[in-house]
Amino acid sequence: MLLTLVASASVALTAPTRAVAAQSQAQTRTDVTPSDSGARPENLTSSRDGAVYFGSLASGTIYRAAPGAARAEPWILASAAGLTNVLGVLADDRTNTLWVCQNTAGGRGGAPVTGQTALRSFDLRSGAAKGTYPFPANAGFCNDIAVAADGAVYASESYRGRVHRLKPGATALEVWASDSAINVIDGLAFLADGALYVNTFNTGRIFRIPVNADGSAGAVVPIETSLPLVRPDGLRTAGPRTLIQTEQQGRVAELTIDGNRAEVRVIRDGLPRASGVTLVGGAALVLVDFARAVVVPYRGNAPATAAPPAAPPTKAEQELLDLSRAKWRWMAERKVDTLAALFHDDAVFVHMGGAWGRTQELDVIRSGGIHYKHAEIFDASVKVIGPTAILLNRIRLDAVVGGNEVSNPFMVTEVYVREGGRWKLGSLSFTRMMQ
């Protein structure tokens, strides 16, 4: 969102050996890309041997990269399988099945509507079609898929706020859950508690839907997150209580569930339009720009060597951290008078397009030449050296520059000086981080 069989040598590997091989292969490539530059995959998945699968939004063709390969070749042709507009894909090794969310195509500008919205299944080794399970009439989008421990398959329906279920042995889908809170539902994943976790693209929320003893859906429970989520998309299980999730704002993060709260740990930021993720060995493959999957090292929620707990900030350090956060808010709200009191008379501001002083920075904010709409802070640290403090922020900045909306990952260096019993901002410097 895939006509070559796995090489005989790979087939002969035992399951443990395949797992080791997949982990090794994941580290020798930096990305995995469909051979057709116009494929526009929206999601991806991987099988236990390390093969990676993409579905095409543009054509419906499924692409497959052999274990360790950096190039995914056409595997299930849309023209042969009747596939259109593929979003979610999920490999289920237990049943040797590739599950696919396909949707209708066309319908705009008088173009005829082709295909149907349905959950499809294919043989994971041969690519042969196995089953087609249509969504109800006038459905939204079949978006993502998850498989429960009992083998039931669940599919999300965006823009209708529904989850459909295919029971083991069933020949048709049933509406399992429906709630307005999950109208633009996207990713699905199960955890060890047996509940289904879902995210919502438009509202940036994550919810738990318990599975009752009789198999019915329980009430939809909102999960509080330690960091705000922005356009959450791909969602996969990473551990008994751990999810890994992409957000189209540009990051992949780990979510550890504790009751009705999720601790969010950013694994990597600066990934343009991250829409899908799959785990292969010791890495996460993150789909970016609807074009390719980049390899991001990921060891899960239990690092090999635990870092010692960080010392709590001193009173002065906390004061500076709070002041820095307040400064981003004042800049977003264009509180020029408040900022004028914070900025040192000799302050210097370094941007990607140039450097200037206090007066010009205030004028730029006042006029809207740069509107600092929102700074999402991922990491912040401060070092106090006598009357001087150096503060580092790793942020994602949404801004309007010259009338154009831009969003960039930055490392921001702030230098403060203590003057007259107050901290004054002496320098603000933006360093754009690599994508």
C-alpha cells in the first residue's frame, strides 16, 4: 500500500536460521524500493523469512522483494488478479496468506468506477488468489488489516468508522465494531491483552477495542499518549505491550501501553510522509513518500544495555527548559512585545536563508514573513556555564514562510545569558536535520 518464488536455498532454511538470516540481511541494505517508480505504495509488510511486500495505489499490483534484496519486483499483477487501488497489506505466516485491502478506482471527472472495495487473500508463497471478501455497498476505504490469535482477520474501514471481521472458515465479512470516534480509522494491531488497537488519521488518536468473551467488540477506549500524535498511519505489534507506529508528520515511534496510557518513544524523525512500517530482524522498514522503505535500526522496548537514569534538571535548568517552551508558544502566537522583552539587544538569529539581529527577527514575526505555527519538541537539553546557558532542541517546525507552508526537522541551538536577574535569549540558530 509482488512472479518469483523464494530461492530454493531460502526455502531449505529452518525457521530459526531464516530469522537470523533476515536480521542479517536487514542490516546490509539501507532501503527497499519497488522497481516501478510510479507504484505509489501506501503500506508494506514482511514475512518471517525477511521478504518484503508492497501494494500499489496507482495500479493495484503487489511487489515483492526477496529476503535481503533492495529492489521489489512485480509479483501479483493487477491485470491478472483484478486488483485495484491497494492500501493495506499483511503477511500471515501461520496461514501462509498475504492479506490485501483493495479499493475501487476511478469515479472522478466522469471516469468509470472500476474494481470493488474488498479484503483479498493470496498464497504467501505462490501468489495464487485464495479469496475475495467484499465490503458492504457504499463503503469507505479498506485501509489496514490485523490477525487475532484465534485466526480471525480484522480490516479497518476509513470514513465509516468501522472494523470488519472475517471469522476462521467464514465466507463473508461482518461488521464487528462501529463508532464515530474512529471515523477515519487507519492502522490496526493486536497486543497480548487480546484487544485490538486502532489509530485515527485525522484526529491523531489511538484507541483500544476489547474483544469480549463471546467475541463481540467491547466499548471503544481512548488511550492517552505522552506525546501528541500527528496523522498516525501504519501500526504494527512490536512486543506484548508495545506497538510501532508511523506518522505522516515524519516520524516512526514506539508506543508502550500501560492501562489507558501510552508512552511514546520517538525512534526516528525526519521521515517524509511515513505511512507504513514492518519489522525485519533488528530493524524497522519505514515506508516514506509513498515511494520506498528506509531501514531504521530498532531493538524494541528492551535495549541490550539500559542507560542509567538521567539526573533530574536543576532549578535553573528547568527554568530554562520552561522558558524555551514558552518562547515557541509566543512565537506561534506572534506575541512580539513578550518576545522583545526576552530577546537580548545584541541577539543573533540564524536561519536557513540568512542571519540577522533582534529588530529584524521581531519585524519578521510581526509582519508574518515567518509564522512559526507549531514546534513539536522531541528532545531538549540544557547546559548552564556560569551566566550563560546553551539549550538544544530537536524539533519538527511547521511554519509559513513567504506565504508557503513548510515543515522541517531541526536541531535548534539557543544561547541564553543571565542579565539583571533574568535570562535573555542571545542566539537562536536552526540546523536542518537530514531526512
